[in-house]
Amino acid sequence: MWDEKKLESLKEKEAAWREDYKEATKKHPERMERFSTVSDQEIDALYTPNDIANFDYERALGFPGEYPYTRGVHKTMYRGRLWTMRMFSGLGSARDTNQRFHYLLKHGETGLSIAFDMPTLMGYDSDHPMSRGEVGKCGVAIDSLADMEVLFDGIPLDKVTTSMTINPPASIMLAMYIAVAEKQGVRRDQIGGTIQNDMLKEFIAQKTFMLPPKPSMRLIVDTIEFCTKEVPRWNTISISGYHIREAGSTAVQELAFTLADGIAYVQAAVDRGLNVDDFAPRLSFFFNAHIDFFEEIAKYRAARRIWSRVMRERFHAKNPRSWMLRFHTQTAGCSLTAQQPYNNVIRTAYEALSAVLGGTQSLHTNSLDEVLALPSEHAVTIALRTQQILAEETGVTNTIDPLAGSYFVEALTDKMEAQAMEYIEKIDEMGGILEAIERGYPQGEIANAAYDYQKQVDEGKKTIVGVNKYVSDVETPIEILKIDETVEEEQIKRLKALKESRDNDAVQKALDGLRKAAEGEENMMPHIINVVKVYGTEQEICDVFREVFGTYRDPGMF
């Protein structure tokens, strides 16, 4: 890429410049002893062609929409089509959330994204003692197909795509979605969307558990196998680094552990006997857009490059769509502060910009009040407008991958790729990510990183505006959304009425069919759909899983 004589000459000139720089710092000392990213990657004062002296354009970059996809997975990127603007929405009852969906679609949202409440996430109905006080509080309460019907009332499922952020009971929510679509007259091969369905990162970071790792993997592969044949436009897993980062990982750890999870899912599906090119194009990823601007952009670019090589060289995928890493991004919840909450609008805007410059396919922008409560309509509108201004006014969508060729960005991309591959190779040596999880390896790495970052914040080596610098004694009043306790009461009443009015013999028969499939080797998805269609509840299905497979308890590693 570079002429060796010119590089040598440049090296000499750079050495002279660095001497001059050292003299200049005597008059204007550097602001800190050591400059580093939020993940503590050390950053030099200057980057030149010598930092990417061995840069091979075709191997490292190529062109948009072509292997290794460093510059984006689509040839036209945002010149042809903007990213999907998908605000994470879920509050109170299904009716409450349905109203929020209609509000957001009216104001320009282009895809739906569902946040479920804690009982739903854990596989319990609203009337279970474990659900008390949590119904509808951190998302929408969904107990049965009846709730899902209300949730999508007036929303044609052949016209929108929907993302569902749920893991242990993911297959059940997908079954309900399929059933609602068919009630609308929409065939299952017409619906599009994503189910998170990523249990490995739950064991690593987020910690919503139900089944042990092996049966969890079986259920995930069942959904991959079923959707490959029956729901071909559905993304069967959203392989998620977001929660790994929220737990305190570095950007490199987020990248490495997420891709290691992806490798495990592909291997499990191949071991089932599936052809990699039949299912790999419908795998998607979910990354965190944290506050360190260039580090995040480098992370996304490295992710695409690593995944394309893994799929082509390790799994011998032949279809170029199998090589593409398509991803959704959410701005970093862990970067938001309760102190001076309007600062969160600014943080979110910069994080969203990094996701767009990094080539995301879908984006959720956090609301300024999400550190305190579920977002209000006022706050969520600002968050949506942030994306719309970014898309329509800033000009950053006018050319593809505008930061390509930056000495700093390319050097940082290469560095993150190399460091992530070191992690992936170490995990391979352990026998894969499941074995690594059982040893507590990724959990320990994340815990150490979180501790190191917090220590730097406490010591003032890392700044959080309004928290450890530029602190204000004046509190800004902010109106937050509160979920009324009557939501839980009404939800339990509706559930009771459903159980009294449905055909309970049909429910029991469908549950028996599911139990038999679980005890054998049959794909469980058709049986889950059978239970859902006769209005069996989420917990009734999950209880079958718990009875057959047992439950998982976190080992509490330190």
C-alpha cells in the first residue's frame, strides 16, 4: 500500500516531530498522564501511515457489500436505505404498550422492539407469587396469546418487523407472534423480525436463567431449525454483546465473547445436521454503542471482518450472505447518569453517531430518563428525533464508510481484531464457550474490567460529566413514568378469566405433546405453537421445560 522509501522518510520526520512535541508539552503539559479509551486502550498522540505500514486494502477493507465487509454489508448502505429506527418499547399491560407502538409508528419509527417485564423474561405468569410487584414494571406483561393479540391490535404484521428482547422463553414469544400473524391472515413465511434467543450471554452477563446450558442450546437450535424451514424471513438469534458490555466488559471483550457465542451457535446447528448456508444468513448480532466514539466504530468494523473470515474459513460457508455480520445497536444504558439527566441526550446522540458511522442496520436510542424509569412519551420522542436528525440533517449518510483510511481508525480496528482473536483462540483451547462459561472465564474477565474502570472513575482518571467532574448542587426536576399497581391487578383478573373460559382439556393435551417431545429428540417448536394456539400460558409451557430439563442456578463465581 505504501512506498517503503517514503515510509522510512516519514518515520524520520515523525521522530523529529515527536521531539518538537515533547518540547511543546513543557509549555502546554498534556492534560493527563496517560490517554486511553473507555476500555483503557492506550491512545497515541498521533497516527501516521507507519501505524498501518502493512495495510492490505483488499484483505483489510475491500468494498462495501463485499468480503470481508469491513466497510459495510450492503453495497449502497445508507445512500440506498437508512437503518431501521427501532425504539425499545414495553410498559404495563399489552394495551398500554400497543398505544405506545401506535404513537411511535405515527412519529416515524420504522420497526418495533418489545421490552418484556421481569416475570415474562423469567417464564412466570403474572399470577405467580414470584411475579408480585413486578408485573408491567420493566416492560410489558405477556402471559398468553390473548395478551399478544392485544399487543399487536391494529398493527399488520406483514408490514412491520418486530424485535423481541427475551431469552429463556424466546421460543414461546415467537410461537405467540406466529399465531397472531396467522390470525391476521399473514402466513408465517411472510413475517419478519428478530428474537433475541441468546442464552449464552445470559450465563455470561445478564443472568436471566431458566434451563441449564445444554437444554437451553437444544431449544435455541430447535428454533433455528424450525424457522429455517417455516419462517425464512425471521432472524433466529440476536447474538448479543450489548449485555456483556453493560455488565462492565471492555469493547474487545464484548467483541470477542459475542463472536465466540456466535461460533458456538453455528457449531451446534451444524452438529444437528443443518447446512450452514441454510441458516447462517438469518443470524444477527446486537452490539452496545458506548461513549468512546472511535473505539466503538473500530469495534463494529472489526466484528464484520472477523465474522466473515470465521464463516468462510472455519465453517466453509459458500453463500456470501452467510459471511455477513448484520447487527442492531443500542446506545449504552450504562453510560446514562441520574445526575444531570439532560446530559444523557448528548451522550446518546454521540453514541448513535458512532453506530451509524460503524455501519449498523438497526438502531435504538436510549431516552434521557431510562436511568430512572421506563421512558416517558416526551423522552422517547427526543430519542427518536435524535435518529431522525442524524439521518436527515447531518450529512453522515451521504457517503459510505467515511472514516475508512483514517490512520487512527484503521490501526485501532486492526488492534481490536487481533486482541479479540486472542480471546477467541483461548476460548477454543478451553473447548469452546460453554466450557469457558463453566470455568467462569468470561465472567471473571468482565468482572475485572468493570472493577478497573470503576477504580479509574473513583480516582478521577476517567471523567463522567456531572458525576465526578462538573458536579452541580442544583437538581433538575424530571417527570418520570410510573406504572400503576392496578396494572398487576387487572392483568391477574384477565389471566384468571382466560383460564376459566378456554378449553382446558385441549391445553392439557397440547402440554402432554410438548412434554413428550421434550423427553425425546423431536423439535419442540411445533408443539409450543400448539399449546399457544389453545391459549396455554407462558408459565405452563416453561413449567414443562423445568420439569423435564431442570433449572439452572448461577454458581456465583468470584
